[in-house]
Amino acid sequence: MTETTDQADTLEFTENATEPCTTEWDRDSEDTPVFAVVSAVAEASGADPLELPPLGDAIDPDALNELFTVRSESTVAKVTFEYAGYDITVRGNGEVQVRSIQND
């Protein structure tokens, strides 16, 4: 497992909404994959996290957290889903990638 740092130190956002934004969560902290997803989407979209649609409309939040935090060594490499106009990829190493869905 890759050692991660505090989420606030790892946000990498660009001005171009189609470029991926990444953040990380650490299984040894209070942050969870769900928290990282909502925080990253809020930051990428400029929205208040409480104004985003419920994450449960896109994926089961409890199941997402359980996949990556309950087991000492997750066998899941990544989970990808759409949420609030973004493609989200959560990886077992603690990385969350958010990419705007292009509407061409």
C-alpha cells in the first residue's frame, strides 16, 4: 500500500475541467474514500459539498468505503463510476481521480 499524505496537501486541480483532478485518502485517517470523492468533486465543480447530489444515487457509499477500508489489504484495484457530471476512479492505493464528463 502506498503511503499517503493529508488530503488537503494532495489536491491537484487544473483550470481545464476536462483534465483529471486527483486527491488521496489514507486508511489510517478519519478520511474515507467517500469523503475524498465528495470533497474532490466539490472542489472541481466549485460547489458546496452539501449542494451536490447524494452520492448514493451513483454508488453505495457504505460498500465503497468497505471495499477499500475494512480489509487490511484490499484486493480491489479500482472502482469507476459517474457522479455529478464527473467520471470518478477510486483506487486501492488511496488515489481518487475526478475527470469532468465532456458533453460534445
